[in-house]
Amino acid sequence: MEVRETEKGVFLYAVLRHEGRATRDVLAERLPMLIREFPWPKSMRWGAGDLRWVRPIRSILALFDGQTVPFALDGIHAGDTTFGHRFLSADPVRVTGVAEYRKALADRYVLLDHAQRMERVHALAQTQARKAGFVLREDAALVVENAGLAEWPVPMIGHFDEAYLALPEEVLVTAMAYHQKVFALDDPKTGRLAPAFVFVADRDPAIADGQAIIRGNERVLAARLADARFFWEQDLKIPLEERLDALRAIVFHERLGSLRERVARFEALIDDLAHCIPDLDQDMARRAARLAKCDLVTGTVGEFPELQGVIGARLAAAQGEPEAIARAIEEHYAPKGPSDRCPDAPVSVAVALAEKIDTLVGFFGIGETPTGSKDPFALRRAALGVIRLIVENALRVDLARLFESALQHYLNQGRQVVPATDELLAFFADRLKVQSREKGVRHDLIDAVFAAGRDDDLVRLLKRVEALQRFIESPDGANLLTGYKRAANIARIEEKKDSRRYREAPDPSRFVQQEERALSDALDAARAAASKALADEDYEAAMRALAALRPAVDAFFDRVTVNAPEPELRANRLRLLNAIREAVDAVADFSKIEG
């Protein structure tokens, strides 16, 4: 204890001293706890201990400054010993540091660095393909996965029966890449898939029996392809339309009905969309919507669920459906993300829009909306998909009416879904703002356009934002912003002081000064020109017309006293300023614009 004098008096302080400890001792105390508490998405127990880890721990290498960190975990004592490849060089080896550790493992067929293993997988896979006269089908995710599966990756080439090439290419590639983790190859002579593949062995063929490894991988892939051929051939025997009734047994959502009901709603929505999608063959679109989900009850999709939509399209084509219908079935889930291709064929666009709008209206109508980071039904992705389909195809869609139609289709089926048009439009506005910001549009310009009033025509909204961004950077834009803010700021301040709005039209008979009349006449001319330009959706022309008010506004403020002592004269002048504000707000709310 010690006494200290401070500005507030004399106080008694307790002084505690903690002696430093050797790093090695601190690590020995902390490491067991860190290992036990390490978070894994999935973990396991083994043996008689209670430790949970992603895989069983057999040994622990723990060194600091070349010395072993002394601790034990579930009876396993940390040491300075490690092991090489479990099949090629399993004998223990002692190390004293990281550099020696890395070299010792490499000498024993273990590449420690994941990036180095990735590079090795990719380079050697390309080499194997080239030697065989083929071209490796690039798959970055598969390179990463194989680099994580093999300590000493050795790409090798195998073959499969050419008869399997009769299967849809997507089935073959999925069976190879996603199920067997092998690379597909293309034949440069035909530009099509080759009856060969590259797999990554975790053995050195110079030590192990390379041919046995190849035969084993060929045998496993052949079994998978045989299953795929069986399912595909069985699926071909049943027309897609005959599978519709089977959709009754699949529940889309307990409150939104079966997939059969969902498909019926798709068909009804096609009629609602027909007027806004140019060149749409309505009958063809209805049939595509009718068949869109039928592949979910096929054996092939049961085996390869990631191919839903694709299998439906291949079956439709094989069973004689028109190309536009097959394409729409394949594309009706698209776009799935910002980098996914957006459909542009009219039938595809119609079915893709119907699928997403039905989803959004249904889940919003039962209160299952996204909250924070949680979006279990991928409604944000669906909304962004609708935005891309509309904007990239320049469709003039009345979203509010479309949402109301989709709601009615639910109600016609007896589903208890409530109207959520306002919530959906606000949700779309948020998504559109996010998308625009990501494209570099100023946030204040986006807010200015959205604050000007509800507009559910997305093409028109974005056109207005783009026009505002171009215009505001021009001299006319600066004039309009300055003139608007002079008028709007005074009107706002006086309205707040008076606790009222001056929304009535100004009375020309109460104008006293020439500047009032000149501003009123200029405003009438500007509003007429701006109104015509807005009707033509020429937003830059509308803003240029309003920007021409700047001289009259400046003259008004230079020579006219807004806050005149006469109440009626003051009120009339505030109404004139409000008229300027309202004229500009018809284009965008300039009070939101910075600068």
C-alpha cells in the first residue's frame, strides 16, 4: 500500500505487481484450452476421452524456440515429433522449428502449404490432360477441394465407356466433379466432353501400383454413371406433363400449398405478365410454367438434386417440346446471383418472373420476411432476381398490380395470405438502393429520387437516377440545386415557425413587385416544359427547364422581402417559394442532395 496526493486529496493506493512468466509456460497453460474450445461446424469424439475435434488427434507437435511446450490433452503429450504421409512415409521424425518441419514433411510426401498443393493439382492435371490429347475443364472450386483432400496430390488420368456420352453432359460433369471429385475433360477435336477424366491420387505411382489406382477410380465412376444412365432412361419413358399429379405430394410450404398449386399460380401469373413482355408467346409460356417443376419428381434429379431445372429442360427437349419451353424450364431459377446470366428470351423471362413473384408475395403474405442477416427462403435473392429480369430486359412492369394479382391467385386457392404490397415495394426499394450503390451511384441521389414519391416502374426509377447523376454534375445542375435550396430552405424554416404548410397556389393578384410576377411567369413556363419532359421520361430536359429559374429566383431574393410585415403578402410569397419546391420535387427531392 502507498499514499498518494491528488487534486482531490490524499488517497491510499493498493499496488499489485505481477511477475512476468516465460512464454513457453503461458503456452503450456493456454494451448489445451484453445484446442478444446476451437469452433468446428461439425466435430466428433473418439476413444475413451471427451475431447471433440474435427478429426481424431493422434499426436501433438508443439514447439517454442526449439523446445517442446509441455502439456497433455486427453492423454496425448505434446512433443517434437511429427509424421510423414500415412502410406508413403509413416515413420516419426523429430523437428526443431518451422523451416525444418516444412522440409521434413516435404521429404516425406506431405506438402504443408495449401496454396502449393493447389498449384500442384492444377498444373499436373493440365499436364495429364494434355498428354492424353484432351483439354482440362477448368473448375477452381474442385482444385481447392482436391488440395484439401490430398497431402501429396498426384493427378492421374482415367477413362470411362463412350456409351455414357449419350447422357446429358451436365449429368456426367456433376457425377464426376461433385460426386467423385474428378475433373472432366474436353476433346478438342469435337469440342465436346471426352470419355476420360483426371482424378487426384494421394499416392506416388512410382511407389504405389499406379494402374491399380486408376482401375479403382474408373470402377467407382463407372458405377455412378451406370446409376445415372438407369435413372435417365427411366425418366425418358414418362412425359413431363404426366408427372404433374406427383407434385401434389410435395409441400412447398405448409401455409402456401403444394408444388402443384404453385405451378397453377405460375400459369395464372403468365397471363398477368403477358402485356409487359414484348413478343411473348402466351400459350408457350403457360406450358413452360406448367412443366417447370416436373423434374423434381424424376429419378435423375433425386440422384443429382443440383441439376433441377437442367434435367427438366433436357427431358423436355428429348420429349419433343419446343426449344423455348425447354430453355425456360432450365432458366426459371435464374438469375441466382449477381454474376449469374440473366434470361432474355421472352418465355424464359416470363416463367422466371412468375416463379420469383409467387415466392415473394407468398412469404411476405404469411409474415415470413427476412430479418437482419436471416433470410431462410432467399427472398433477397428473389427480389434481386426480379430487379435484374425487369431492368436488364427493359420491361415496363407495374409491380404493385402484379403483387396484387399474385395475391389473388393464392386467395383463389383458399390460402390465408394477407396483402403486403406496400411492404414488398419498400423491400424492392431497399434492394434497388443496395444494387445502385454497388454500381457507384451516389447514395444521396438515390435517396432523392426515391423520396420524390412511390414509383414501382423500376426501369423508370433507374432512368431517373441515372439522369440525375449526369445532370447534377453539370452547370445547369448546380443552378437548379442552388435555386431550389434557396427557395426550399426559407419555406421550410417559415413553415416550421408557423406550424403550417403553404401548399396553396400563389395568388397573382397579390403580387406587388415585378420580381414576384417575373418569378411566377418563369415558374409557369418551366413547369409546363418540365411536365411535358416528364411525360416523355426525358428527365434531363425536365431538370434543364427548371434550372432556367435560377435568374428569376436570384432576382426575387435580391429585391423581394419574403417576410413582409403584411401577413397575406408574406403568405403569398411563401406559397410562391413552395410552388418552386413542388415543381422540382416532381423530378427528385433535391433536399436530399448534398452540396
